[in-house]
Amino acid sequence: MSWYWQLSGDLNTGYSAEIYDIDLFDNSASVIADLQAGGHKVICYFSGGSYEDWRGIKRC
């Protein structure tokens, strides 16, 4: 399978990779749904329990 891995910056969705590995904090549910609708599998990075001081507060 082909992969595209991007964890920072504006997401480039122009790759034909079968799997996108993206940052969950920086991408919305609609971005994930759009990728899936385009036939891509999506894996999301998230940090559980660690402190990442460069991130702002995000409320769901």
C-alpha cells in the first residue's frame, strides 16, 4: 500500500496514496470524511497524556 505522512502544515490532499497519516489535532472530521470519500484510508496521530507546549487549547 502507498502512504502519505504529514503531521504539520496545511494538509496536501493531492497525493494518490492509499493511506493518509495525519495529525488529528490539526484536521477536522470533515477533512477525514473527504479523504475517506475519495477512497483513502486515514490514520490519525494523537498524543495521549503528554504535554505539547506548541499546541493551543482545542475544545470539541
